[in-house]
Amino acid sequence: MSACPTTVFDVGIVRDILGSVDCNVQLYSAAGYHALAGPGSPLPAAMTALLTIYVALLGYRMLFAVEGVRLAQAPLIALKIGVILALTLNWSVFQTLVFNLGSQAPLEIGRVISRPMATGGPSLASDPVQGIQAAYDELNADAAELAKKASQAAAVQPGQVPPGAGPVGNEAATATDLRRAAAALLASTAGVLGMAFIATGVLTAVGPVFIALLLFEVTGGFFTGWVRALIAAILIPMVCWVTASVLLVVLAPRIDILAQQRAAHAINLDAAAAASAIVMIFAAAQAALIVAGLLIAGGFRLGRHAALVEAAPAVQRQAQTTVEVVEVRSRAEALATALRRSSTTSAREYASMVPASAAAPGDLEVTRLEAAARPARLGETYRRRAAVGERARLGARA
């Protein structure tokens, strides 16, 4: 049996929708987590099996130094395992770090951002939920008033009504616009918030499954996708709350004017059309901001995976450049280059072995220039030229 209060219509449709959806989603999300992590669930046994496989693979990689795994990474690996176990099997930790963050943080941040709009501003913006309800009721009441006038005018002059048409005239068209604006106001505020509440509740309920997949790099992408979806579900209500507050600030003066005109049975069609247009504009802005929130959430990357993704294009470009260089050089050019290197190396070795007296002055100068141009090799600093020359002369006499 649900612990949430039964539906009460006297609080208004907006507060009724938000209250019932939020309460039931939080209740069943917590129950889903307990059922998933409870003793009768296969998740604890699956976590035991996954940890056994993970530790075995980790030990193998450390023993044979596979993929650069080092013993210095052991503390971070132990911390990763501890965090995963705490989030998947401990409700208090999961509730604090994930559940409350997704269900309460967005609206709290939205209230902080929209607080300056409510301070000293219109009365509708001081309580956005009540303000949305008041604006929704006023738009529907104005639409009903204009439709009533149009019906009365059509009844007085029936000959001017086109065949198959309902109430006609500017009043009827404006009444239709007001009804559409009221529906758009309800969908872009209470509808979007309710949708975000449901998405957050479902994602948090299945969160332990995706958190467990963080153990392995192969399945880490599922965890990244889950985090992106959760970030999007968190950003949407925050953006919706701020946008709704701005809408109420802009719409409040016109709502007050329409209420006064409706009481006097003299609604200005231009004022009603302007209010309808403002609501439609903010509804379109709400849809654009939802898409922006999805794009922002898609930018989330997970540490090592992000580094690999960023490094992949550079490695690919470097490999392509190397392949292009190798393909451009023909076999004949490679052979000629190897022969030039061999002849240069042989000439330098011969010049170092020939005594100074047997060499021509020009050759000595070229040899000195070549020696100065190239870097010194190991052993050349301590070479004794005189001893080399002496061994050469003794060999010639023999």
C-alpha cells in the first residue's frame, strides 16, 4: 500500500501532479533498491563473482606486467572496489551520494538561483508552484469568458456563422489561443518536472547494476552512459525551475490585468494574445534548454577512457603520417640512403685510424670538420692518437 497521500483536487492540478509523482517515485525507487540489493536478490552473488574475476585478472596483470599495471596503483584499486561495494550494497551511502543528489539537489539549486526574482518581485514568482497554478487557472478562466462571449454573439446573429463552424470571431480565436497556452504552460512546467522526477527515480533504482559494471574497463561504458542519463535528469528540473520563475516574473503583470478585465467582463483581446504568446515562447525555450541539458550531460567522460579517446586521433594521425612517409620512399631510394650512410661511416672510421703524417692537409681539415660537426661517440674523448699512429707504423714495418 502506498504511503503517499491520496489525490486531493482542492490543492490545484499543478501541486497535485508534482506532489503525487514525486512522492510515489521516491517511495518505489527506494523499495526497488532494497529489493535489488536485498538477500533474495541475485545482485550480491553476482557482485561476489565479479569481484573474484576482477581480483584474479588484476593479479595476473600485475604478475606478468600486462598493460603497465604497477603495484603503486593498488591503493587506488582498493579505493575503487570499496566505493563500488558501498554504493551497490549500502542504502545509506547510496541515498546520500546518489538518491538525494538526484531528487533534491536540482530544485534546491533552482530555488537559490531564482531567489532574487522572488524577492521584491511579483507575487506569482514568490511561490513558483502556486504561481503556475494561478496563471493556469486565469488563462482557462479568460478562455471560458471569451468563448462565452463568442457563443452569445453567434446566437444573436446566427446568419453570420459559417456552415460547420463553432463560435467565430476574434473572441473565439483568442479563447482557443488561451486554452493552448494554458496546456503549454502545464506541460512545460509541471509536465517537465514530473518527467524529470520519473527519470531520476528509475535511474537511481537501477543504479547498483551500472555501478557494478564499473569494475571492468570493457563494461565501463555502460556506467558512463548511466551517469550521463542521470546528469541529464538532474539538469532538466533545475533549468525548468529557473525558466518557470522567469516566466512568472514576465507573465505576472498581464495575469493581473486579465483578472481585472475578466471581473469587469471586458477582456482586451490584445492583452490576452500577448499573454498566450509569452507562454508559447517560454515553452519553446524550455524545450531548447532540455536539448541543451542533454548535450551538456553527453560531455561527461570517465578518467582513463577520456584520455584514451582524446589520444586516439593523435595516434591515428601519427600512424598515417608514418605510413605515408614509408610509402613515398621507394626501394631504390632506401638502398641509396643506406649506401651513403655506410660510405660515410667507413670514411670516418678510416680517417680516425690513419696517422696524421700519412694524410693530406686537405683530408685532415675535412676530417676535423666532420668530427666537429658530428656528436662525440663513446670512447672518442679518451682516444690516444699517438698510440694509434705508432701501432700503424709498426704494422707497416712488419
